[in-house]
Amino acid sequence: MAQSIKLSDDIMRIVRRESELQSRSIAGQIAHWVRIGRAIEKSGNFDHARITAALAGEIETTALTDEEKDVWLDSFVEQMSRPGPGEEAFYARRRQLGLGVGLDDAGNLVRETATGKA
């Protein structure tokens, strides 16, 4: 059964561009990358547990192989793009107070209240 997922605009730009270059549908491109990623993880060229440990700060990234560092970096950038619980609470409070919560595409301060953007 097909299911919908939410991907960031940055990821979708990359997927669209690559799908056009490879003459694949968007879904086909994503499925292709999923198969490649799964194959790489199972290939034995790197240890996913070591990457997870590096992401958790349990081992130094200098201990990773070049292939592991590439995967670690992709995972790190993905995790850093998501707000943490503290950031979510901070911006929820700013919304309650009607204070600025970010910039729009033109660089203008965006204010958001509990009922929507102001």
C-alpha cells in the first residue's frame, strides 16, 4: 500500500533535479535511493552502529572510515536541520506572545500568534 511522507523542500529540490537527469519519476528516484542506501548499509563497507555512536557523541568522528564519515555527515546535517525540544518550546512561547518567529523569503520578520501568522 502506498503511503505519503513529508520531505523538506531542500530534499525535494534535489530529488526533482536528479529524477529529471535520470529520467525517473520522483517516486522512482526516491525508491532508487532507498535501495542504494539499504545496499550500502548491508555491504559491510561501514558499520552503521559506529555511525550511530558518532552521532550520539560516543566515539570521535576521526575514528570513522571515509565511507562512514560520508554517511555520518548526511545524518548529522539532517538532524541539525530539525528543531530540538528546547527550540520548539522557545518558538511556541514566542508565538503565544505574538513575537517574531523567523524571516520570510524577503527577509522580513514574521510574527505568529496562536491563531496564525500576523
